[in-house]
Amino acid sequence: MAAVPLEVSDLRTTLFTRRGEMKAVDGLSLSVGAGETVALVGESGCGKSLSALSIMRLLPDPPARIVGGAVKLNGRDIVPLSEESMLDIRGKEIGMIFQDPMSALNPVATIEKQIAEVVMAHTGLGRFQARARAHELLEQVGIPDAARRLDAYPHQLSGGMCQRVVIAMAIACSPSVLIADEPTTALDVTVQAQVLTLLKRLQAEAGMAMIFITHDLGVVAETADRVVVMYAGRKVEEAAVDDLFEAPLHPYTAGLIGATPVPGAVRAERLADIPGMVPPLNALPPGCAFAPRCPRAMDRCRTERPALTEPRPGRRVACFAAEKGPT
Amino acid sequence: MTALLTLNNVHVHFNTAAGLVRAVNGVSLDLGAGETLGLVGESGCGKSTLGKAIMRLVPVSTGEIRVEGTDIAQLQGSALTAMRRKVQMIFQDPYGSLNPRSTVGRSVAQPLVLAGWKPEAVAERVDTLLGWVGLPTDAKQRYPHEFSGGQRQRIGIARALALNPRLIVCDEPVSALDVSVRAQVINLLEDLKAEFGVSYLFISHDLSVVEHIADRVAVMYLGTIVEIGSRDRIWRQPQHPYTKALLAAAPIADPKLARTRTRTVLQGELPSPLEPPAGCPFHSRCPIAQARCKTERPVLRATGDSAQAACHFI
């Protein structure tokens, strides 16, 4: 059997700052199969973007450093690899799409140059062939009038078009894993729908494993096969997408779903809000990080940190209350 | 229904180096007392400019903006100041909308001081306002950077409420907030409306939030309103092809519902307001456009249930 495209186990990333060490990613494990989309969900500061950067080995060091765990890409652990070997792997075996397409592109280089650079670095194609490949890629990501766009600069394209260019660069060498970090957050809703459709199509064509990072549960429902919910650097729940929305086990997941209005559903008088806010990483409570905001918190939650349990195969949750019964 | 706010053929044009931009291009609508009107559309459709025009933060080129019957579109000086007590605004960015060097107490007191309140009355009022929006009274002595995004948005709401306005223009008030905090602020806005009968013009690109909070909804495209009607009407029986496309594009936080619906993804992007298409502004992306749409601009027509849409084929 072929190796799982991406298998992360017990990944730990710590920020070393003047105000002390902060565990930004605290023992994250997840695996993504070929053709599968796993959504990584949580609010700002929960560690989802730092998890992605850790997997890509793109952490700003200092202050951030991977202090433990493994990231197996097609069976090979890439955590101990040198930056030189990573240059080879990034863009070839694993691609990434960022939230802000404008700042992900070089403003003073043409679209062609930026795509061709990726192609030439990984394939040994010459400049001329790389231009042809860039043209092909632009057509593949649905950019109209691709031949003319090759010589355009990023500022001449709209946000949606720039995001398509970033996607073209990410898939240029057919990576087996694609990480999309809030790829549609900066886009308008009709353009968001276009980009989501495009990503799904490209993924189906190439059988890529995809990690989709978002805070928007609507986007999760539209794209994901499985969902990992993070809070304060840790995974608090994991489930297939239908199970998660139908019967969330963790009170935080339930809170997020209750706080998201569903159009067309019977209008709730009030949205269920979660009191308080995400605690800063340097001031986490001793027990469960969610306990101060949790409607089901017990004495035990305030002193002891719940471990991740697996009540059913494929379903994981870290909560003492959930062990007793559903929310 | 007595109209609190009436817009009559409002235009806001900007002269730029690249040419004339018709950011708001002939908008007419009514907003009743105690009503929440949602204003939705994509970036660049003119929804924020319209909100600012109602606040008189951008010059109104032509048209009438009536607040409780008085046209305020060209008011100046003290008459304008008096009007501002009735209409207030909450901004999208809770970081940029508060003076970082001013304590929260001073920021919230500012409208009261400008309105000539006595210091003792101001202090008392600030305490009350902070209480209404769920902030501790010791927040007064602190500075904006000590607060989270959600708390800062509460401070902005307290400031907007200071002079008992009749209308609050909410320009993307929850877009910068996290999901759980967003729900807190939406609930707060609804509580305040129930308590004080204030009206909201709720500008947002997030359709699910608008669906939750609005009584009526207006959909904008390239500076014009293409459809307006009650919330249920817009969601259950959208008439205009752009409204239909927007609703189809909005992600639904329910995987089973999301899979069963058919969605037609709208092609292309919003045309530049510098060169708006002739005829119907939407014809360049419209799935049902005909030759007529390229030359003749459709006007808003009644589609039943006091809803209106601007399309030749309804």
C-alpha cells in the first residue's frame, strides 16, 4: 500500500519570546489521504496557521521552532531535513496557498516569471518550455485570456485572479499535498464560490490530499470530508464532516456551530454565543483551555487537562463532559 | 409605516485621476422606525459609500436624504451637527475607529461633550452606556489597545448610542471578529434594538449574518439597488438573477443542505465602476441577458409583497 500523503504525529511548535515560551501547536496529530480534504477549524490564535507553517517548515525561527513530533510526507519525516532539502520538496511534493494573494505574489515580477520560476526550479525545463507550461497552468485554473495575462503584473489583476495565479503556482509540479490557508477569506462571495469550485476540481483531477484552513463553518461544510477543530494550540475534536455538524461532541464545536447562522433554516431568536474570548497562549488556564468559557465545565476541567479520546473509530474528542454524554 | 430615512435618487460621484466614478448611482429606498435594513453586495458595489453618504461623511452629488422628513443631503454647519445626533455609525475596523491615545471614557464621552452636556451628566451617562454594552465601568480609564476586537466593537457601539440616535449605520460591524465574538456582538445589537427601538442600516457582505439580523434586505450592484424586499422574500423567492447568484454562492454551514442544493456559480467579476457596462449594470455577468439588456437600463419595479427588482425579465 502506498504511503499516506501526509501524516502528522504529535507535532509541537513553541514560540520562544521574551514573555516566555508559548506552546502554539501542542501535540497535533492528523493524517490526510489521497483525494481527501481535511478542514482545520478554529478562531484566531488557535494555532491553525502555525500548524500549516510548521508542516511546510516555513516557521519564522526565531521565535518559532518545532520542538517535537514528526511530519511524514509520502512516508518520509521532513522535520529533520535541512532547509536545502526543503527547497526541493516545497512546491514539488507539497504546495501552499495563502490568504492574501496580493502579498503572496511578487509585485515587480510578471505572472509568467513567477510561475516559470517554480516550474524551472523543480523540473529542469528551459525558459521557453516553462513559459508554455505557465500558459497551460493559467488555462487550467480558469484565467480568461491566459496568453495576455502571462505578461501582466499582479496589480493589474483582481484579487480573485491573483488567487488563481497562486493556485497555479502551487499545483505547477503536481504536489501530492496542498495546504490552503484561508484561501477565500479575502475574496467576495461569488469569487469565493468560483475558487472553491476550482480547488475541488483540481483536487479531484490530481487526487491531491488537501488541508483546508478556515474559520468559516460555511466553507467547511462545502469543502471538507473530515474536520479537525483546534482550540489554544490543541486538537479538541475530529470527525467526518456530517457527524461534526449533526452531533458535535466538544462544547467548543457546538458553540461555533450555534454561533453561525444558517440561511434558510428556521430563524433562531438569538445566536448561541460563547462568552469571553480565546485566552492568550501565555496565560492558558491549568486545566482544559476552554473551561472558563464552557457551559458544561466541571471542577475537574479546571485542574486537569482532558486527553484526546476516541469514542468511535475516526471520532476524537478531548473533553471530560463529552465522555459522559453528547452535548 | 412612517419612514425614518428616505433616500431619493441619491448619487455619489467621485472625480478621480482615472475618470468619474459613480460609486452610488441613483439609489432610492425607505427605512422605517425600529426596522433593520440589510444592505448587501460585493466589494466595490457602493454599499459603504452609501452608508457614509447618509452620515454625510462623503459629499452627496445629487438626490435627497430625508431623516424624519428633513432633507440633510446638503445641510451645513449647526444644522448638520444637530442631524448627526439622530444618525450614528459603527465601523468595520474596531482598531482603526478608536483614538489610541484617548481613554475609552473620553472616546465614549466625546459626542456628549460636543452636544454640550455638563461634566457630571457626561460621567453618569458614560457609566450607563458601558453597562448597556456589557463592559465593566473601570474600562473608562483604560486605552483601546487593552481591549480585544469584540470589546472594542462594544466601545464603538456605546459611543454610537451616546445621544440616543434614531438610526445607526452599521458598516460591516462584525466582519473583523471571530465567530464566537461575532455572535456576541450580533446579539448585543439585537438586544439594544429591542430595548431602545433604534433602527439599523446593516451593511455587510456576509449573507448569513444579514439573513439573521435584517427585517428587509436591499441588494446592491455597481452603485444601484437591483432588488429590495422583506428578508423572507429575498431568501425564499429571489427575483433578480444577481440576488439568485449571490445566494447560490454563499456557503451554508450545513453539509447536507450544502450538498443537496444546486448551485450555479456566477462567472466573471464585478466590472470596474470607472467603466460600468451600458444598459443593465449586471448584463456582462448575467446568465439570462438579452440584447435589450445591453442598451436599456432596467428600473426598480414592484414584484409583489412590497418587493422590488430591477430586471427586464421579471
